[in-house]
Amino acid sequence: MNKLKLECHEANHICDKNQYKEATLREKIILTFHLLYCRACRKYTSRNTKLTKLVKNPKVETLDTSAKDKLQQALEAELSKQQ
């Protein structure tokens, strides 16, 4: 049973490794047991999972170059008015 016990910093490290598919089966099992009783690490794992999903599938739309240029010009014009 002692081999299944983790400190939070170790659990977080395994969580990070798991995010990149680098955790071993043993580490995943130990992490699962730790998450059963540690609320803080469950929260860390949940946030880590959400972050991974956001990074893998960003729904970000960017402006084209002409729109960026127009926005830059408008900003510069407004800044010159303020000075």
C-alpha cells in the first residue's frame, strides 16, 4: 500500500507526464488512487486536461493582414490625438 502513496508534487508531475502520453501504466494507476482522496490534485488534473484540449483544438480566428493594418493605423491615430 505504501507504494501507492504519492505526495502532491509527485502526482502533479505524473499528471503532466500523462498529458504528453509519457506516464507508465503503474504511474497512471498510482495517480488514480491519489486523485480519489486529494481534492487539490483532482482540480489540478481537471485544469490540466482542459488546457490540453484548448491547446490541441484552438478555436481562434485571426485577422487578415489588411484588417491588422487598419487596426494599427486607427490605434496610432487615436494615440496621436491623446498626446
